[in-house]
Amino acid sequence: MDKILSNERYKAILFLVLASILWSTGGILIKLVDWNPIAIAGSRSLISSIVVLLYLKKPKITWSMAQIGGALSYTATVMLFVAANKLTTAANAILLQFTAPIFVAILGLLILKEKIRSYDYIAIIVVFGGMLLFFIDDVGGGSMLGNTLAVISGFFLACVTIALRFQKDGSPVETTFLGNLLTFIVSIPFIVKGLPDLKSILAIIVLGVFQLGIAYILYALAIKHLKAIEAILITVIEPILNPIWVFLFAGEKPSLYAVIGGLIVIITVTVRSIIVSKESATKDQEGTEVG
């Protein structure tokens, strides 16, 4: 049984790595789309919902509080993130959204009763300090509104993580399906105002299929086998790659304060993940020796 659980855990980590790589393309792809942010979010989610539906075939809609709350939080997350990408730099948007572990740790303690250790508290404080650097010197090169929306998006991403984790014994993928549908419905008034050019449409299709649809399926499956805060921290690959793609293909450079703040966030959550991995490995070894 322990071996099976261990295999499921490693598979979940792989799923999160793949999801993070797919998510990391969001910044550059959103920058390529010349359209209203809400229309982008809605059309992307429509395509994503089709991808998720093809995967589920027969979605199990329970209308539980976790499912409904997760869907609402998902909608807020994706819409705010797209808006943030349009109003500030892609680096600021993703790195500020990646403050989600702060909120995950707090909500995980209050809702899921998942224990927070001393290094979690240290990580939360340091990440918060790194986040503050984005709001120095004209908000780290981006707009105050865009950076603020990115932080709020991080909060709702934490809510999504908690909601999916709350459904670990059920089928959390349905939550992303409902969230995508809701996002599309909310954005209809903005979509019908007019379609973008062909380049933008192609970028939206890639966003919907890969960056959102397949990525969130992998994330929802992985969250069933990992703790909420562990899952959100493993995805550190996304904020590392996201600004790199935008810099290479769009020439957008983050400010010095944003780079320093981003490094603080990434290093902190990476060190914390290493500590957790070593701790889990020690427990697995002790369990094997006892067995």
C-alpha cells in the first residue's frame, strides 16, 4: 500500500511539473492577443471547458459548497490574471499571483486543518516581504491596478487549491469545468462586441487547449495526492519560465525591484519544498523500517 501511495505521489508531482510548464506560456500568449481582457478570459475558458468535458465525458456535478466555491474562485482567478497581464508586466503578474502560498497556508489551516510548521510561517513572512518590493518605485514597472489584481488573483488561486483539495476523495476536475463555463458566460457581453485578428484567435485556441484545459486537468488530478500548500509550491516552475518566454519573444523586461522580489519568492518556496521533500522521505524510510 505504501508503495502504491508513493507511486501516486511521484505521478502527482510529474503532473504538477507538466501543468506548470503549460501555465508558464500564459504571459506571452496573452500579450499576443489584441482584445478585451475579459473577452480573452471567456473565450479561452470556453475552449478549455470543451477540453475538460472531452476528458470527463460524464461530469459529476454535485453542487457541493466546495464545487461551487471552487468554480467561483476559478472564474475570479483566470479573469483577474488576464486583466493583470494586460495592465502590468507579465513578470509582475505571475510572480505576484505566486504569493498564493501565503493564502493557501492560512486557508489550509483554517479550513482543511492541515498543520503549518515553523518553516511555513518563515516562508510566508519572507514571501510577503518579497511581494512588497513589487510596490516600490512605481509598482515595480507595472501599474498599481495591475499588480493589485495579480495579488487578488493569487488569493483566489489559493481558494481554488483549497476547494480542489477538499474534494480529494471525489472528482475535483468538475470544479474547473464549471469554472470555465461560468467565466465564458460572464464574458459573453464582451465577446460579442467583435472578434480579434487571426493571430489572436490562434493564441486563444492554444491558451484554451493547453495552457488552461490540459494544465488544470493535470493540476486537479495531482491535488488529490498532495497537501494543498505542497501542491502550490511545487509549481514554482511557472513563475520562473513565464517572464523568460515574455522576455525572449516580446522583449518585455521586469524592473530591478521586480527581479529581486521574484527571486526572493522563488528561492523561498523552493527551499521550503526541499525541506518538505526531505521530511517526507525520512518518514517513508522510517515507515519502511518499522514495516
